[in-house]
Amino acid sequence: MSALQYRRLNSDEADQAYVLAHMANPSLTLESWRAVVDSAPAVGGVIAAVANDCVRAILAYSISTTSSGERQFMVDTLAAFDLLRPEKLIEPLVAAACDLARKGCSSIGLSSRIDAPGYDAVMRQISDAAVLHRVI
């Protein structure tokens, strides 16, 4: 087995990776997935873990501009498949996304559909990131 490559997903791989994307978002259509993959890098795209021409994990992202004019990198979808340890694919994928975000964005965040499988985890992360102050 060849080493994993973490890189931008290209159009030719969109259909293969759709299964992973659909697991993360069952309402996602193939056409809308292809549009995400084909997004201009300045507005979004997909970073993938690929081995032997097989997409093993995906991280779809979008970049938007906040009301104050700052660019914001949002992780929209994160999914992986491995027979034993899919979580091992995620850490380098997230690190690649952070590297990409540092190249022109002032913040990074995680978006979640209300009906997404990971919604509860996202809500916990939002609470964990709160800045709390107490007098007593």
C-alpha cells in the first residue's frame, strides 16, 4: 500500500468521493457535490486523503467574508473510511486544512447542518470554546 497523500481533490475524483460526502450529509446530491469539488480555491473545495488512487477521507471547506471584511475558513464536511482506524486519517487532514486557512483567513470554524450526524459534537465544541468569567 502506498503512503497517503493529503491534497486537493480534483474533478475526476468527485464521483468516487461522493459516497463519503453522502455519509456525512445524506441530503447532498451528486451534482451539488461536484460543484463543491470544482469550487475555486479562493472560495472552497475539498482536501482529501488518497492512497492508491482511492479517496479515504475528505474535508470539504468554504471560505467566506465576515461583515467586518475578514476571511473565514469553515470546515463543512469531514468524513473518513478505514477498516480499523478512520480517526487516524483525520488529524493530518485537519492539519492540512489549518495550513490552508493560515494562508489568507483570519479565523477557522466548523459548520454543521442541524440534522448532521455530528451536530451534538459541534454544539459541545461551541460551548467548550466559550470565554467564561466568574466573579465568585
